[in-house]
Amino acid sequence: MRIAVIGAGAVGGAIAALLAAGGHDVSVTTRGANLEAIRRDGIKLRGEWGDHDVRVTAAERLSPGAELVFVTTKAQDAAAALADNREAIGDAPVVAVQNGLGGVETARAGVPGNPVVGALAMFAASYHSPGRVTITTASQTFVGGDDRDATALVVRVLGAVIPVRRVDDFASAQWTKLVYNQLNALPAVTGLSVQDVIAHRGLRRVLTRSMREAVGVARADGARFVPLGGLSESVLGAFSRAPLWAAEALPRVLRRRLGPTPNPGSTLQSIRRDQPTEIDYLNGAVVTAGERLGVPTPINALIVRLVHEVESSKTFVVPEVVIARVATATETDTEV
């Protein structure tokens, strides 16, 4: 099958490599050193799903003819990427593999009339250098959409190379993933791995509180959490009701699920590559929805500011300063 992947970073590069290894004719879009490396040496994928050195067609823009298109750019880049490739996409089904809450809507606006399927990648992929991607944690990808035929096609094609699960309530699944994506922000602020953030007692407390804010906003938005990544309606219900000290058990569980290989998270990877992060579509989406629904989100708002400060200053914030900033930005936490 002729498959295109718009955005050959960590997640897009992994999907492209695995589909190519599965026998599909794959083309990707990318730029700069990554484009040069893929044209020269192909994509080199390592890690939990085996070692694959594959050849794909690489260019800054797609050529016409794809029968299925994956959009795996950062959330803030998706609209422009779709506009740049609109003519080449034609009437092919489009799979929006995006963080945040608006990926499907962005794709529908960018390719009106095309079948659109949403996808949430729960596997952890690290972009190590141009053309080189490592899977540090293998996990399912969740897909859903209103077009049953297009969704079934994605489940069949993608599910042949990685674990895929179809979900009916994709909007609620996005909220579950957004709670999970709280793991991304503090590594981007501190420069630590996700595992090291969770191991740090003070940062783990901040993470727990930011996750509980996200759960509260999701509840106000009417979401019922679809099970993914170790999170579910029952798990997050107990997490939101427990004393804060007991709720910290959930990040510890997630740390164990990530395994021993240090996971930087996608937001820290963007910082390291001197690229704009998608924090406004992660913790920022929680803040925006909280403002709409009347739910306070002071910790998520502070985390968004901290990530933007790191983007501007190119300097990470030590944990003690993060904890002090949280203390001054919020009321004293009296939970025990």
C-alpha cells in the first residue's frame, strides 16, 4: 500500500519505519538534516520493536498518490503541514496522530471531505539524531473516528505492525492521554528524565497535583476516561479522591511501566533540539478548558509559563526552584 507520513520525527519516523518494514511503499516529509540523513541512509529504528533499517522516499512535501496519510507533526504545526500538502493528499484518508484535544478537528478543517481518523500513540519514541529513532517503551496506539471504513483500514494496516486498539469514545480517550501527557512537562522544565522527575519527592508532588487538575477539568467537560497507558475511569477516580500522599502512588506505577531506559518525554526532546514545544496543546489545553469550564488550574498554568521560560532562556530550572515557584503560585496544600 502507498502510505505517506507527514512529519518524520520520533513518532512519525517510528511509524514510517515499521510500515516500510511491513512491506508498504512509504514516503515521508521532513526537512534539514533529518531529510538529508533519511535520503542518504534511510530510517534506522532501534529498541523495543526490534532493529529496522528501511528505505523510504523523503522530501519536504508529498508527491501525489498516497492511499493513506498519517500526520505526525507537533500539534502546532499540523494545520500548516496539511495546507502545504493538501493537493498531494487528494481524497486519501488522513490519520491525525496528535497530542492534545484538537488534532481531529484540525485535520478535518485542513482536508474537508476526506475521511479523518484520530490516533493516540502511547509508545515512547526518542529521536536521537537525524534518521535515528529508538522505541524506549512499547505500548498500544488507540484509534477512533466517525468513518467506520477508514477507521477499520487504519486498524488493519497499522495493527499489522504495532499493537492497535479501536476506541468508540475518542474524545474521552484524548482526555485520558492528556492526563498521561502531564508526564512530559516537568522533564522539559528541569532537563530530567520522566523517571527521575517521578523519583524526586517534591517534583512527584507537583506532578500529582497537575494531574489532578487535569482530571478535574476532564470531569467538568463530561469525559469518562477510556483505559489507556495504565489509566482508566476507576484508576483516575480513586486517584482524584485519595489524599495527596496516597495519590502519589499513581506516578510511581507509571514510572515502573516506563521501564529502566530514561524517557525524556516529547517536550524535552523539542527543547533539546531547539524547537518550539507543544506545551500550549498539552498543559495549555488543560488551562484553556479550565477557563472555559470555570475550573482553576494554577499548577498547569505555572508549568506552561516555566516551559516557555526554558524555551526562551535555554536554561533548565532546578527542582527546588520549581517547587518554590509552585508554592508561591498556589495556596498551601493542606492534604496529607
